[in-house]
Amino acid sequence: MGLFSFLTREVAIDLGTANSVIIFNDKVVVDEPSIVAKDRRTNKIIAIGKKAMQMHGRTHQNIETIRPLRDGVIADFETANQLIRELIKMINVRKSIIPPALKMVICIPSGITNVEERAVRDAAEQAGAKEVKLIHEPMAAAIGIGIDVLEPVGNMIVDIGGGTSEIAVIALGGIVCNKSIRIAGDEFNQDIIEYMRKQHNINIGERMAEQIKIGVGAAIPDLETPPDDYAVQGRDVLTGIPKEILVNYKEIAHALDKSIAKIESAVLEALALTPPELASDIFHTGIYLAGGGSLLRGLDKRISAKTKLTVHVADDPLRAVARGTGIALRNYDKFTFLIK
């Protein structure tokens, strides 16, 4: 611990499309939706996170809600910069006269371009970071699950987040082969919105689609312990009058079928690219699922049936990536695979 170590604040950020998590002093101190509410007239931020999410879909002409991250990358640089700044302000630390320097590890999708990677780094630096290292999501997920990524053993990680699904085979502290597709939680929500409109003549918003996904979301139409039917409120397409209907998990499994099939295809493509020795390891270790999408009922069984491999769902899969990013921060100088 150096003489001026108190002037450095170390934070790990899982900057996700749907939610952003900050780890400080080995604890999750911020877990908020990645959304910002702005006043259109002054361009000032009114709210971020949960408060902004409550406004989403309910705003008038003077207020807009913005999700600055799309498909796992920064779509609105200025708003993303403001979001990072405001999230960091939420960290409860002792105030000092000299503002502390920030040392950050930030999680990024494995399929990110150099331009998109630069945007993440620039946003962090403008938010006050003096040192920034990046870690790919599947690597962070593997570390968060508890896998020793430095061992000469192959492990396959499928991380289904809000904007992207990351499939990667990891060994010796590196990603041997990977597949990143922009089919994940947001796409599932759009599938549900479209299904409700076409099958039930009801218009629903993103928040309701998310609640349906959590309430009765499923990947297969035959569950051993099915959830109760879910009450959906929306606007009738024909009359324009608000109404309520009940939907069951089988309908949602049907609505999500095509998107899940694309994730299955990506898993099979990643397996086809895997070197034979690592494929042998994966036969024994199986496939690990992380991210919010892995909570879809029956998804593990569906992928297992498709690949004929054992599929494990991580403990607390929503925070697996954030946990791994926090561990990477503790090993800032030891983990050579972190991107400088």
C-alpha cells in the first residue's frame, strides 16, 4: 500500500446494455439499469438508473429517456460518458480535498471493434479514469463463475446479456475461439412485443415485455414446474382501449424460439472452431451459462439437447460478469490478458 494510495480509487465496471454494475472494495456498490432521463430543453440529466427506468415509456415532450448502450457497445457517446460519471458518484466513499484518481477495469463484448473499444476507453477517461484496462465479457464470466482461466484446460462459456450473446472457448488465460452475436435480452423483448401484437392484438412496451420474460419466459414448451399464467396489460390495437390478457409460458417459448435457435447455431459454430484437444476438455467440463438470458426456464436443457453436452447455469448468473471484472481488478498486474 503506497503512501498516496488513498488518492487512488479502484473500481470494476460491468457496463451492460441493460444494467451496469460497479464493484468497489470487493463489494457491489452500484447495480442500476443503463438508462438516462434528460430534459430536452436544457440537456441536463434528470435521473439515471432505476429512477430513469420508471420514467421510460411515460415521458412527455420535454423529457426523453436514453439507453446509451446498444448491442453491448456505446451508441451515444456523450450520454454514456454522463452515465458513467453519475454511476461513479453513487459510490459512497470518504470525501477528500484532492479528487481521487480512478483505476478501472471495464468489461467489453468479445466481438467489439477497435473504434467501439476506443469509445469505451475515452468515456472512462473523460469520467476521470487515469488507468483503464478492458476485459472481454466471456473471460470475466468465466472468472466470475470460479473457473481457473490460466489452466491448460478448455472451458466453454455462453454469456447471454442484454445486447449480445458471447460464446467463447477459454484456455491458458486467453480466448481460443469465440462467437459474438447481437441476439440477447433486448431481442427477446422485441420478440415478445411482436408476438403480443400479432397474436393478441395488444401493444405493450419494453418494460412490460421484460416483466413477461421474467414472469413466464421459457425456452422449451414442456417444463416440469411451469410458472403461473401472467397478466399482461397493454393497449388494444383495434379499439385503442387499455386491456388485460393472460399469457402462459408455452406462448413465450414459441415467441422466443427463432432467437434461441440463433444462439444454438452460434454455440455449434463455436464448437466447430474448437481445436480437438480443447473439444475433448469441453466434453468433460460441459458448457457454462451466464448472464440474465441464462435464467430463461429450460434454456440449459434445450442447449444440452442440441449439443449432447452437460450444461451448467452459473450461481447468480446476472452478476457473474461483474464478479469476474472485480476479481480482474484485484489482479490488475497479474492478469496479462487484460487489454491496456
